[in-house]
Amino acid sequence: AKDPKVIDGKAFAEGLRAKLARQVATLKEKHGFVPGLAVVLVGEDPASKVYVRNKGEQTKASGMASFEHKLDAATSQADLLALIDTLNKDPKVNGILCQLPVPKQIDPQAIIDAIDPDKDVDGFHVVNAGRLATGGKGLVPCTPYGCLLLLKDRLGDLAGKHAVVIGRSNIVGKPMAQLLLNESCTVTIAHSKTKDLPGEVRRADIVVAAVGRPEMVKGDWIKEGAVVIDVGINRIEKDGKGKLVGDVDYASCYPKASAITPVPGGVGPMTIALLLNNTLIAACRQHKVALPE
Ligand code: NDP
């Protein structure tokens, strides 16, 4: 039997993708188009290659069109910008994503800035960050968006809850804090200069750890009954074997938490599902049709 305390992101993401596939089928039938996602990979980073392959496969599995652009590691910034410009203008492409990191001759910020905000399915463009901060209709970064859906599924209304987000990156921590604020949580953002991290975390009804430090959050930091969301993906050596662990020390936090995401199988699988969801949203907006039920 399934442990009800464990938040099963894998199953949740599968459910989301099944719904997406139905929505895509409806769009095709009623409006004669399918959403298209272009993924650009520059170079040979092994982790990035796996991500790009998974994104392409899941895009196709949902019935959407997948456009993969694999560029040589020596590609110039000008050539990459030219490709982005072509994709911005291509009506079949509703979402554009450039897999980060990019090789060092390319400024990642210049690439993010060049993507049409309405096709920016990663939600990293300053216009989308601004829309998230000011209540506008933008595209929301996939990983924090996935965390929010898991939290709402578990807790329902989040209003008034005290949330502590550990990490303030533009791709996870900051948008996560913004999303929780939009749900009327009281939000604390902790980072490397935070004075008493365990003390801050002890006040939290909701803990989101996005730090990049293996098993940093300990059980005695967790308030009894808190919900713990672990964004971390850290590869460590244990007993001579490679192992994937989160930013949360699962063994010690599990007994204190009312619900907790495992690594792997928690937040990780949500990210691509939300990427596809963003592509669907972007496509419907570009075609000026309502999002299918
Ligand atoms: P970054 O390295 O960009 O940000 C890490 C943040 O953690 C920074 O704000 C940093 O603070 C803070 N930090 C570092 N050390 C400490 C500390 N000792 N105490 C408190 N805060 C600290 O990482 P990302 O946000 O990109 O990613 C975070 C984690 O999430 C990583 O493990 C990454 O692999 C994972 N991840 C998972 C995804 C998924 O599930 N699909 C997607 C994206 C990321 P400061 O700002 O002061 O330096």
C-alpha cells in the first residue's frame, strides 16, 4: 500500500500529462492545431542531453509537436540569437526553451532576454518575472509551479500559512516565494546569509528547500506536522555507489512532517509536466482560444 505521508509527484505528474493529452486532442479536433515546443540544446552536457531527450519524448507523448535543435558546442551567441529569432517568428512554435547551462561564449541572460515572453515556457524572461510579481497573466517557472500544485493538492487553501523557502534563485526560490505570496501565505525567504536557518525553518507550516546542498535540512528543524517540499537534486557517493538525494535529510524529517516529497519521485517529475502545461497555455493564448477543460 502507498504511504499517505509521501507526496507522489510521479503519479501526480502522470495525471497531469494524461489530462494534457486530452486537452491537446480537443484543440486538434476543435481548432485544428497542436501546441508546438522548441527545445534548443547547445553542446554536449550529459545531464542536459538527458533532460532534452525526456522533454522531447514527453512532448510527443502528449500529442504536441516537438522541435529539437541541437547545436555544436562552439556555436556563437549571434547564431543562437538568430535561431531564437526564427523560432519567435514561427507560428508552429508556441513555446521556446534553451537548455541551460550554455557554453561560456554565450551569455545566458542574452538568450533569456531574446525569447518572446509569450513563448517563454520556462518563465525566466524579466517580463514573466514581472507579471508573476504584479499579478499579471504570464508564464510561471515550471519547478516552483509544480511545487505549488503539490502543496495545493495536499493542503487546499494555503492562505495564512507560514512558508519558508530556502534559496533565492531566479528559477526556483524567488518565483516559489512569489507564488506562495500570491496564495496569501506569510513568506520567509532564507539564503546563505540567513542568520538562524534552523530557527526560521522551525516556524514553517510549509518548507520548500531549493538549495543544492545534499540533505542539509534536518528533522529537528521541522515543526511537527509541517509539509516539506524538497526541490534538491544532488548526486552523492554513498557506500561506493552513486545516489540521488535531495536538500532535505529525508530520514530525520519524515517522522516530523505531515507530508513530504521524496527524491527522486517528488518534485522532479513535475517539472516537465508543467513545461508541457505552459506550452499548452502559451499555444491557447497565441491562437486566442480558451484552454480546453
Ligand atoms: P542555486 O544554486 O541557483 O541557488 C541556491 C540557493 O540556495 C541560493 O539562493 C543560495 O543562497 C542558497 N544557499 C546556498 N547555501 C545555503 C546555505 N548553507 N543555507 C541557506 N541557503 C543556502 O540553485 P537552484 O535554485 O537552481 O537549485 C536548487 C536545487 O534545486 C538544486 O539542488 C537543483 O539541482 C535543484 N533543482 C531541481 C529542479 C527540478 O526538480 N526539476 C529544477 C531546478 C533546480 P545565496 O543566494 O545567498 O547564494
